[in-house]
Amino acid sequence: MARIFRFRSMNPPRVSVFGLGYVGSVTAAALAERGLSVIGCDVSAHKIDLINAGKAPIGEPGLDELLQVQRSEGRVRATSDVEEAVRDSEISIVCVGTPSAPSGALDLQYVEAVSRQLSEAIRKKGTRHAVVYRSTMLPGSTRRVAETYFEGLENPPLIFFFPEFLRQGSALADFRHPSLSVIGVLEPGQSTDAVAGMIDPATETVTVEAAELLKYACNAFHATKVAFANEIGRIGKQLGIDSTEVMSALCRDTRLNISTYYLKPGTPFGGSCLPKDVQALVHHSRRIGVTVPLLDSLMESNRGHLETILGQVEAAGKKQVVLLGLAFKAGTDDLRGSAMLELAANLLLRGYEVRIFDPEVSSSNLVGANLAFASMKLPQFESLMVGDLAEAFPDGVAKTIVASKVCASEEQLSLFLGKGEGHHVIDVNGWRTLADFASSYEGVCW
């Protein structure tokens, strides 16, 4: 098992933890275990009494024993006095709840209330302080709270967002040996030295908005996986198939299925397999009377992503469009299910002038189903294809370039996309070096 990180300095930072529920009580106990002096703060007198008696205010394996040890060694205590908690610490961690409102919106009333109290206590303290939010909040919330409650202080605190990834039942193990750890900062380059004593040395620094979204992305992904497994399970049950065997085999593929391979924002999915097989499975599920709303939404979501790219082209305001890359996957000539081919067809319908460069694709090497698909989706594709980049940029008119990765050198591309040419590049496949020499650049999801 990996070594538990412990703070070894002669002067470890003192920490106050606001909110002693599932996240706060585990955070308080685990930081005390690392050697930090921790003071918990909560409005509940019962929780405070339990912490001060060395008992856990929640049911979590190992927490009762850990709090008993840390309390006996004098590293953790609790109070209801906000000013005392701030005065006796250098870092305040906000772990209060963020429940759902009846509408489904996020309710930040407890975060707002604690932030208001912290602001006043920090003002009275008059010395530098750090505030770390662990309460789950939507992107932009930490920045707005910071601007609302701390911006006008004579000594405004350093603000961080430190998302928690603690599972009930294994929260202590998750804290001691995190599989994912990031901390968000308000401004690029902002140092995390002030909170270095409480975070794992391997913690990655990102913006607060990225850290906020990451928490939601993880939970949405977990929910998606559960819903997906259950939909496959319902299909299997109806067909007399043991779906646990199916999903067990699926998970053994760690190169494609349980990996980063398909988890990169970019072009809509395409190819000869994914669209066809998703539609066939959904159709079959309807035929056998099984509802699969997650699977049923995939094609609609994919189409919505294509509409996003079309919207970006429209917003660029140029009537001439160059597509770099046409095949479903770079380095091949397969046009079946190609998102770029679909994009070209839609642009033509909307009145754009389109040129396409893909060195792997030509009418002479397309055969069979590949040729039939291209001819059906884009009958005039042969007249739109250009043999080299010079043909794509013949007249000096500023264009929108939608770029997937193609077999062309960046040095060659820089001659046509260079600064001052007025072209606008929309990167749909993570070809980020184009930003180094393009007049104007944006990513489809970045």
C-alpha cells in the first residue's frame, strides 16, 4: 500500500474546517493524522460535542477510531465560534452542504452564509489567511463568492477550490491515497505554497473553474456508466443473456473500453461502426420492448455536437470554408460516417463555398461501400477536393478553416494560415499548435 503523506515541518499550518458532515469530519480527521492542528466549526452543538469527545459525527469505517486517536493527541477539536476558528488557523476549509433546490438548481445558501462569516472574521483577524472550498459548486461559483465576500478586505485571503473525491464507506482510504487530486486557483500562476501542507504533493494545479467542472464531470461520468450498464442489463435480461458476463468482458478491455481513448472532446463520433451499431441496438431494444433512454439519446447528442461546429463556422462570418481532413480518421481514406463529410454537406446546404484537402482521399482510391457513402452524402465531393494546400487558398480571401489532423507539415500550413492572413481556424481534433501561427484560432471545446 502507498505511504500516507504526512506533514513533517516544525511549524505545520493550522487548519479550520467549516461543516462537520461527511466531507468535513473526514477532512478534519485525515489532516490531523498528517500532523496538522485542526479545529472544526459547525452550527450543530451535537457534532461539536462528538468531535470533542473523540467520536465521529457520521458513520464511516475507521473514522471513530481515527478521531479518538487524534483527539487524544490534541490535534483536533471543535467549536461553534467562527472567529475563534479563524483566529486559531491559517487555512479555512469550507465543507458545508450544497443541496438541490426544488427546481433542481444548486442551493448555495450555506456556502454564502459561511463565506459571509469568514469574511468578517478574517477582517477582524487582520492577517493573511487562505480559504479553501471543498463544497461541490458549479463552475464560476468560487470566483463569484470570492468577489462578493473577500475582494474588499484590506488583507483579502488566498482562495482555492479543492474538490473532494471521497466515497462513503472508503472515504479515509480515498483521502489517504487519492486516485485523483487537483486544486483550483483564481489566477494562472497563483502559488499553492500557502496550502501545500494540506494537499498531496502530486496534486495538480488548475483554474478554479476547471476544478469545479472536474467534480461534476466525474460524477456525471459515474452516473452515465451506471445507467449504461443497467440499460445493457435490461436488454440482456429480455433476451435471456447474463449481462454481468457481457459487462465483465467489456471491462477487461483496458486499451479501448476502460481507458482515455474515447474521452477526448473533439469531432462527433463517426465511422462505419459506431453510428450503425448504436442505431441498430436502439431499434432492436424498441422492438423487444426495452426502454433505453441513454442509448437512445446518443445520436441526438452527436448531431447536436455537429450543430455546435456549424454554429462556430457561422459565427466566424466568412463565406469561404476550407476543411483540412475529410476521412473518419486521420491517415485513412474511410469516409463512412465521417463527421467532416457531414459537415461539408451541411455547409453546402447553407450556402458556403467549400474546399477540402485530405492527402489520403481521392476519387481514384475510393471503392465499394466507401465510394457509395461518399457519393450519397456529398455527390459533388470530387469537385470540392483539392490536390494541395495552394489550391485551397488561391485568392487571398480570408477563410474559415475547420482543421482535423491531416498529413501535412505544420511548416507548410503556416505559409497559408500565417498571422495577418485573416483566416479563422476552428480546431476540431486537438491540433493545438495551429494556434501558434494562425491569425485567429479556437477549439471546438476549448
